[in-house]
Amino acid sequence: MSRLKNFSRNLATSYLQLGVNVVYSLASVPLILHWLPRTEFGMWATLTQLLGYVSLIDLGMTSAVARVLVDYKDRRSEGGYGSLVKTSFLVSLTQGVIILATVTLGAPVLAELMKIPDAYQATFIALLRWQGLLTACSFSLRPFGLMLYAHQRMDLQACSEMCSLMAQLGLLLLFLMKGCGIYSFIYASAATVWFGPAFLFWNCRRLKLLPQAGEWGPASWNIFKDVFSYGKDVFLMTLGYQLQMASQTIVVSRSFGLAQAATWSVGSKMFSLLVPLMCRPYGAALPGLFEMNTRHERERLTERYRTMVLLTASLGAFLGVALILCNSFFVQTWTAGKISWSPVNDLLLGGWLFVLSMQTTHCNFVTVTKQIGGMRYYLFLEGLSFIVVTSWFSGRWGIPGMLATSILCTLAFTYQYSMRRSRDFFQLPLKVLMVDWVRPSLNLALVFGAVAGATWFCTTGLTSLWRLAIHATVTGTVGVWLLLRLGLRPGMIQEASMRLPRPAGRLLQWLVPGKTMP
């Protein structure tokens, strides 16, 4: 099957998965706020971010195995593919045991470290241990998903996660109504923990992605060392990303308490959904880029990568402005006034989203080449700098200061370094990468930003619900039209109009007639 068809299928299902994620978030938060005190919700939000750090026990091995499998999958008869699969299962099982032991023994220490109130400490420790057990189980069975990823079948992973998420939502509602309280999260997760791995195993077997007879090499210490050598670099990148992107709830919880942690979790929920929405095209394209690099298809790699850089940056510009325009009114309406969220926070979140859209493709391109180099240190320093600065000054600056620090750290570390790495690989001037490749995105940000400012000014004095309705309408009409008209190159529109279903292609031609094929 062609890479473009795989990319289109993976991208479509990933956006469908994101839609299910949005439905889950929109439905679950009001339910949780109705059935649980805000302090307990904040405790759960803090716990989930802590488990994100516990998952770093992976040491980058999951990403490393997924990447290296691409190199082996065309030579399965040599035994290296089967040997890597067998080795990855043993490593995943070991990691699951380590996670379980770490969480079980370390839960009381984490409760003290996070300054959990005495009245909630016993509950927090029990929840952490149960969720640690579920995390350990899912870790042990990850290789099924890695085989699908290496063969560009992330659509099946997305289907698995969608079904699990919707089942969890139904079960969460059931357990909340039954009076299970905060333990409803655990019960809902436990009831679905085996569904995903079983579905992925069945598809690996159906598609014959499991090594066949004669393709199973032995579990190899040498292969483990090769994967670990690459994985440790990925681990440092992941740790830096975790510190930068998934520490805010912990910082807010320690500085301002569990109630404010709940406020941050709800107020930034849309940002956490828009970041993957922005990154989905590049994520769907990565296995194909891995393959192009492995097969030394340099010209095709350059052109496809340039397309992904522009698409990601334009999505970042569009979504960043949309967030600024709508989020504070959405939060107020969504929570029925229980959560108040400042537009200043949204201005900074939107700006950060745009900066990330310019950085993320270049930052992650090192995984395509498998030459991570200094990126591991820059990402780690970026995350560490964020933690240090916000820990010292969060009481004075509050949430706006924390967000401003995130933006400055991204610009100072990974943005400039990743640009220089791409410059060296493609042998292009920095101006070409930083300006010429993304010029349409910069134009989109300026024009849509001006439209958003005018809309904000004109709706001053209306109720939050009316402002949300008007701002969302402007985003869905004018914003989308500007994205298509200003944010993309003509060749991208032409390709999309040819490959979309005929009604959608005609609609695209009608929206941007000057950029599509007749």
C-alpha cells in the first residue's frame, strides 16, 4: 500500500480519535465536577501527571523499538525483526514490574512531596498504587502497537483507543452514579485495560506482522544494547518534554493548592487537545519519513518534510488564534460558571501553541535521521529551566508568569537549536527554514489575529454565551477560509482536492478557486 494512502488513512483516524477525545473531555469534566468536589478532581489531575513521570522508566525504549523496527521490517527473513520483537517483549515486561514496584513503594513519598492534605493522603496513595498496577499492565503489552506503528497502521491503534475511551466514559458515568466517588476512575480503567492489547494482538496476527516460522531470532543482548543506546537519547528528550509540557499541574498544585490545580486542568484542557490536533499530520507522516530516510530517498524526504513543516505551522497559527478567541468563554459556559479563566492566560497559551507549531517538526526530525545529538540536552535543559524558574517565582507571577516562562524557554532552547540542526541536514540558510518555508503561516497569524482582535472588540458587552457563539462562528467560517487561502501552498490544495471525495473536493475548489486544479 502506498505511503500516501497510509498517511491519509492514519491521519483521518487520528483526527477521529481526537474527536472522541474531545467528546470524552467535554462530557466527563461536567460529570466529574457534578459528582466530585473540585479538590478531589485536582487530586486526580495531579496524580495522572505524576504517573506520566513514572512512565519515564520506559527510558525511551518504546520509541527506539518503534523506530528500529522500520529498519528491520524489510529484512524479516534474516531474523533481526523477530529478535527485536522478542527482546522488546522481555524489556516491556521488566519495565512493567519496575513501574509496579516503584509506585507501590514510592506512593507515600509522592503524597508528601506533593503536599497532599492529610485528609486525602490515604486516598491518594491507594489511587496511585491501583493506577500504577494498570499502567504496568499496559506497559507489558506495548510491542503489539509498535509493530503496527512500524508498518504504518496507526489507524488500528487509534480505533483501539477510541473504543476504550468511549467504554471508559460510559463506565465512569455508571460508577459515579453508583456512588463510587473518585475510585470511579480506577474501576472504569480496570474494566477496559485488556481490550486494547487484545485488539492489537488480533490485528498483528491478521496482518501477519508477527514474525513467522523461521523469522524468530533469539532475544539478543546486542540488539538490546543497540536499541538502548538510541533509546537513552530519546529518554532525555522525553524527560525534557515532560518537564516542559506536563509539569504545570504539579507546579500549580504545590504552589496554590489542589483547587487551583483543578482550575488549571480545566482551563488548559482545550490547549491540551489542540496541541495533538496540530501535530497529528506530522505524527501520521513520521513512519513514512522514517522509511524514506532508511531507503535514502532524499528528494522525496525533503519535499514531504517541507509540506509537514508548513501544515503544522499553519495549523498552529489557526488554532492558537482560535484558542485566544474562544477559550475563556468556553470554560465559563462549559463549567456553568464554576471555573473562572482569564483571557490573559489564553493569549499566552495561544502564543505558546504557535511557537510550538514552528518548533515541533524540526525538534522531532532528529528521530527520522536517528542522529539525536545535542537535542537530548537542549530539551532537558529547557524543561529543567522551566521547572526551576516557575518553582522560584510562581507565587509572584501566577499562571501568566508560568506560561510566559514556557514560551521563553522554548524559544531560548529547542527552537533555535532544532532550526540549526535542520539547516545542517538540508544544507539551507536559516532564513529559508525560519521564514520562507512558513511564510504562509506567518501571514495567516497576522491576518487572522487582526480579525480576532476586531471580533473581540465588537462583542464587548455581550454575555459569555453570545460571545462564545459569535467567536466560534468567526473561527469556523472566516478562520477556516483564511487557513485554506493564506496558510497553505497551492500544491497542497491541489493534492487535497484530487484525493478527497468528490463532494469535498468540489467544496474545496469553491472555497479557494485560485489554488486548486480546474
